[in-house]
Amino acid sequence: MSERTMLVDASGNRYLFDAVFSSSHALNVKITDHPVQTGAAVADHAFIEPETV
């Protein structure tokens, strides 16, 4: 979330601040699975998905 804030001091000077006040990111791991004819699916590999911001 980016916000802009304008500050005007007593002598009339203007200052514009552009800042990010908070951010979040997510990191997910995808586990592959292979169905088998009988029983539960077999998981034999995992890989990290690209990080999102």
C-alpha cells in the first residue's frame, strides 16, 4: 500500500512524501502427486513456487 503525504511548513515550502507503510509476501511449496491404481496418491517431489509480494 503506497501513500502520498503533502507537508507544508510555516514558510510555505511544500514537501511530498511517497512511502510504503506496509507490505506482505507469500511463499508457497507445491507438492507433486501421482495417483496410483489402488491406495493413496504418491508424493515424490516438492518445489517452491515464485514468491508473491
